[in-house]
Amino acid sequence: MHHHKNIILIGMPGAGKSTVGVVLAKSLGLQFIDTDILIQERTGRMLQDILDEDGPDAFKRIEEETVFSLHPRRAVIATGGSVVCSPDAMAYLKSGGVVVYLKISYEEMEKRLKNITTRGIVLLPGQSLRGMYDERVPLYEKYADLTVACSGEDLESVVGNVIEAL
């Protein structure tokens, strides 16, 4: 177990990073940080508003700045799905902990994302959900130290599987 390090959760929108992160942090006695919530606190805006009003590039810049502002010790960090689009942000996160990819299938993601237009999902202009999925999978795989399959698993199983993998 890497109790002295941070545990960074990456994965698709709807993979369960925030939900799993809270329970994982509680189970391991670690702090919990959700970068999406930090972005909303820092900007005073909803993620979707930033995307709608400023566009994906501005959102990614804010996300990167938010990641660089973190100096966590012994924390579980739930990242936004698009954090893997920033090599600098990922290098920074990896330097302080172990990166766990919560992997779900495209079908599972589609099923879980009921609120796609209000949820703050970074899609490039004209990009489909499938396009975003296919673009990010190789990035998640590239940065992951550990991969935990989450499709069709309940919360307790996923948390158990993450703890086991660590």
C-alpha cells in the first residue's frame, strides 16, 4: 500500500472517480480532493458554464492551473476526465502518487451519463462522445500505474478492487 503517497483517480466521465474517491479516502483514512469541485470553487462557476462561455481550451487551462495549485499529501484525488489531455498536469500528479485508471466500456459510460449537456464534459467542437472516448482511452492507459475495471461492478467492489490493486 502506498499510504505515504497520493492516489490519483483518472478515467472517463461517469467512471465513478468522485464516488469511488470519497469511499476510498474514507476506507484508507486519507483526505479527498475533487478537482472538478475545486474548479467550481475557484471560478465561482459551474463546469458547463465555463465550457459553454469560454470553450474547451480555456477549461483545460483552468483545470491545469487547478492541478498545479494542489500540494496534497496522503490524499485521494478525483480528477476531471479531461486532465489526461495535459501532459504537464499528468506529470505533476504522477510525481506525487500512484495513478489509478477506473476503466469503463463505452456502453457503460453512455448508460451512466444521463446529464451529458449539463455535466461539464469537455468535447471538442463537433466531437462525439464516441470520439472523445476513443481519443482518451490511449491517454488513460499511458498514464495509469494501475487499471481497475469498473463496468458492471458496484461501488463496494470497485473500491475493494482498487485497494487490492494498490
